[in-house]
Amino acid sequence: MKVICEGLDLSDAVMKVVKACSTKTTNPILECIKISAKNDGLTLVSTDGEIAIQKKINAEVFEEGEIAVPGKYFSDFIKKLENVQITLSTDGDKLTIQYADAESVIQLLNADDFPSIDMEIGENQFTLLQKDLKELIARTTFCCAQDDSRPVLKGCLIEAKEGMVTFTALDGYRMAVCKRNVISMSEDISVICPARTLNEIARMLAGEGEEIVVYVQKGMMLVSVDDTVLTSRLYDGEFVNRANIIPKSFSSEIVVDCAALAASVDRASILARTDKNSIIVFDIKDGAANVSSNTSIGRVNESVKIMLDGKDVTIALNSKFVSECINAVSDEKTRIGFNGAVAPCVIYPVNGDAYLYLLLPVRTNA
Amino acid sequence: MKVICEGLDLSDAVMKVVKACSTKTTNPILECIKISAKNDGLTLVSTDGEIAIQKKINAEVFEEGEIAVPGKYFSDFIKKLENVQITLSTDGDKLTIQYADAESVIQLLNADDFPSIDMEIGENQFTLLQKDLKELIARTTFCCAQDDSRPVLKGCLIEAKEGMVTFTALDGYRMAVCKRNVISMSEDISVICPARTLNEIARMLAGEGEEIVVYVQKGMMLVSVDDTVLTSRLYDGEFVNRANIIPKSFSSEIVVDCAALAASVDRASILARTDKNSIIVFDIKDGAANVSSNTSIGRVNESVKIMLDGKDVTIALNSKFVSECINAVSDEKTRIGFNGAVAPCVIYPVNGDAYLYLLLPVRTNA
């Protein structure tokens, strides 16, 4: 292989694909970026076995070829060569990088060992605005499970149906549901995508008002922005049926200003964090929600104005979970429904059904 | 104690003094902020036994008194009350914080247990521009020792003499010396100040062209900016005599462009870091310094233009140490003096003696 390319192009591409390089693996080839020189360009690709990212750039190709270069060192190095022209040439298992007055060499791995990656997924798709996809991701993935006890819960259920796409995430303590319109779709889709794939996709999305196509096929998903293509394995498994766990009615419903509630929960959380259950208590009576936390260090006691429809209710919740969900609501006001102290409470919009957060209460001895 | 104050004032003061609260101690009183209400203001002070920070703010005092409040929780809490008026009142060992519709309570410690802190240090002093003090700190403290094997080396030697102040830091592998003019001084001063005190002082300095007075007395140092006063213990001990370790002459001297050398060292460091000694080699021949590193992952080989006076020389250095020192030089060009492969090399200005970095070579088997 022998190619000449611009440092800025190569650096940009390397930075994008290196994110899919594996960082903890016993297989060094998964720490590599595979670079293929063909026709008038370079294709860079990396994968950790779950996510793969590919990016093409223009280059003057004197000799075609394929190499596998250690991702971290190569990216650290190329990042510092943005302003110069770079010549890459191979000699056996060595890559020579020439720039300005310098010549550096990196030891290559065997490109044949690099896993083959299918970047041609195109069977089913749904198309939506980039800004809508970003919001769907931001408002749900934080509720995905972090641990491996039920691996499928580390993913987000994505359902496209009847012109809507719905994201559902749950971790055993809370559930997030978010809906947006699709611009077009091929057929009904229901897949479980790893949260980290979605968070990586969110970082790729730059155009707010532009459209993005999400392709799904045979346990894989593909998203392409400019010349960067991300593919990911999907999870196989059963998700909880939403309809079975969302209450159909509430014995108490409140409407509350999100910012005021978030600020009170925030202050109550400072002390609550010192307690292992991180409990805050909502004591809801006509006209006011009393938000409190009580620990050995002290107690916080605030009153937030509400409109109450139904019975008075007192409920203990995990302060971090409440705080994250309230902060994810971008509306000025929100509704919260309760069915007493030991049933889940549900945060949902004053109008419509764009989002829903369900929170399990914390059992206290009080 | 009973006082009313503005959230913004209290928050600003708490943020400043909480930095001196101890974070790892078996003595909870050192994690506290002591608040004294007297006349028409509050005085907040905290100390970890080494540094103490004090700040005064205006407040309406209805009842004078002194309290000790857990620093971390109080600061986290007050930070979230910047826009409201706050009433602080005590009842026994409880502090009630009233704001808007809320009333929160924090458990107090006994203010009598708080160590007494002398904020009246005024015997000897030197005065310099804030920007000069900032530079003296930024260009030396990174060379202070990090470990406790020789505690005195965790400090910086500060000498004021003949209208100049000189900072010296050394960690056994390298030494940094930086000089600036003083505007005035009372008498010759030679003290060793903890690096962390100096870094804390640097963060307090806001006015570039304004003057700052550094007071020294009986093993203590004091600096005051606006209404914030920082005092610190000084270290007791002997510092290496600079004159004994700085070479008087060099067998080779080069003049080099700092940015070009820094960029080459930076790239060579990426690979060098994978090696435990993190070695880069300077190979200096008439007209060029060859900067290289060589590890199992690859090798970097760059050529940097120089002017050489004296013999050719090859020397192996720790890449991190070289990089940090070169980056601390703000001049366009710098001079480096060598006395062969096994003697220290010295980075110093083309003109004058505003700074000096001395680096010990790494012994290699080659």
C-alpha cells in the first residue's frame, strides 16, 4: 500500500472510527483500525465485535492494499499531524508515515485477521429528523440497565409502527418511553439496540433539521451520516410488555412546574445521597407537594406548588431516579400520577403522550 | 446566631472557603466551615491544618454567634440557592436555613473545637504583579515532587532578594527556576511553600496588572485578594543549593524554536509512553536535532532545525519531563545546554535568566 492524503482528512476519519476500537480485549486485532486503499480513497473501519464504524476519505492511491494498525497509537499520532500532507507506505509488517522532515514507523498486525464486517444493511428502515432521533436517545437510554444481570435491559426497545417510533428503556427500577413521528418507514420494526450504540449514534448526529435513515436487518442496525457508517449488533430477547406495567388510572394526579420540582428535588438529593437508599419523600396535599429528605446530617423540607386531582398521597422515591427523569422532561409543566405509597408513579405530559417515565417507590419502614 | 444574607454572596464565599476543607481526615471538624456572625457581616473560614481560607461577606446580623457546619453538604446546598435571600438561624446544635417556601436543617458541630487560625501575618512581605506571581507558580510547581519520600520537595523555594523573587522546584529528576521583578519588599526572604498552596493562590488571582502582597512570618504565609484571605504553613527544611547543580559551562549549546521542538517531542512521546522509562532521544548534529523514540509498537523519527555551538551530542531523556518543561517556556526560541550523554541538560532563555529547567538524562544500555 502507498497513499498520500491530507492530515486533516485522515485525522478526522481516524478520530471517528477509533471510537469503535475495543479497549479491553484479549484479541489485539480488535484494537486495530483496518485501512483499505482502493481506487481514489481510503476506507477506515474498526469494530469491537458489537459496534463497527467505517469512514471513507479521498486519497491519492499509488498502490492499493489493506493494513491493520493499532488504533490508539495511530489515532494519538495522526491527531498531531492535522496541518501536513501525509504519505503512508507499507514494507512487510511495517507502516511508514512520512510528513514534513520526519519518518515514523508503526508495527502492523495482519489485516487478514480483521473480522469481516457487513456494511450493506438495507432491508427495513425508518426515516426521521436527526433532532428527533437525538431526543429519543437522550430521553431514554439513561434508564437502560448498567449491569449485566439481564443483558437485554442494557438495550433500548425500538418500535416503528403506524407512523411513530417508540423507544423504551427499563432497568428494573424505572422505565422510560419516548415517541416521535417518522417521516417514512418500510414496515413494522421491533428491535432491541444496545444503549451504547445509540449514544454513539447521538454523537454522530450534527444536522438538527436533516433526515436520518435507520436501517435494520438480520439482527443488525445501520446508520450513515456523511461518509461515516455505523453498524451494530442488536440484542436478542424479550422485553417487558409496556401495556402490562403502565397503570391505566391513578388515584391522585398532579400538574407541576418541572423547573421548580427539579430544583427542590435537586436540593433534597444533596442530603439524600448520604443515605444508601437515597430517599426523598413527596408528601402531596391539595395545593402543595412537600419534598423532603431526612438523614443524620440534616433534613431538607421544601414546598412546591401543584394542582392536585384525587387523593392526598405520600410516597418515597430514589432521589437520583426522580431527578434524572424530571430533568429529561423538556416541557414547562408535567403531570405525575400516583396510586398510593407502594404502587409505581408515572410522569407524563400534560397533553399528548410524547414521553412517559414510570418509577417504582422505595419501601420504607415508616 | 441569626442572620439574613444574599444567596449569591453566601454561595460565592462558601465556594471559596470550601477548598481548604479537609477531605480525608479522621477529625470531622476539619471538614467544616466555621461561620462567625458579628457586627454587620459573616466571616467564613476553613482549614485542613495546612491551608486556611477566610472570606467576609455582608449580612444583616440579628444575633451574633459562631457555628461549624459540614463543608461539603453546606456548599453543595448553598450553591443551589444563588437567587434567593437566605436566613440562617441556630437552635442548639441545629442550623435552620430558610429560603422561599422552604426550611432545611443541618446538624452542626461544636464551633469551639475549630482550630484557631491566625489571620494576622504582617512582618515581612514582597509585592509583585498578580500576573508575575501567576507565571512564577505555573512555571515551577509542576516540577515539585509528588510523593512523600522527601516532603520538603513537595514545596517550592521562594527567595526574595535584591529586587527579584526566585521560585525553585525540584523533584530529584529535574529542577525549575523562574525569576520575576518585585515591586517592593521588606527584607530578604527565603521560605519553602507547599506547591498546593501556590496552586490554590494561583486560582485566586484574577487581576492581571494588579499588585499582590505576599506576607511571610514565623513559618506562615498570607495572601489576600479582595475579601478572601489565604494562609498556609510553610515547610521547614533544607533545599538543594542551586549553584552547586547548575553547570557553569556547556560542551554543546543549541538554539531551537520551542513550538517545533515541543511538537516533535509530543509525537515521539506517544510511542515513548508505552515504555516504562518513556525515553526519547535527542541526536544533535550541526543544523539538526533528531528527535526519536523506539518501542515495540514502532518508532518516531523527526528532525528539528537548530543552531549548534559546540560538539555533537546524543542524550536520552524522559519524554514527559522534556515535554512539560518545553511547554512551560513561553518564549519563541530557547537555548539548551549539554555536557555529553550522562550529564544534566539545561533549558534556558536566549537572553536573560528569567527561567531555567535542568533535566537529568536517563541512563540507557545503548
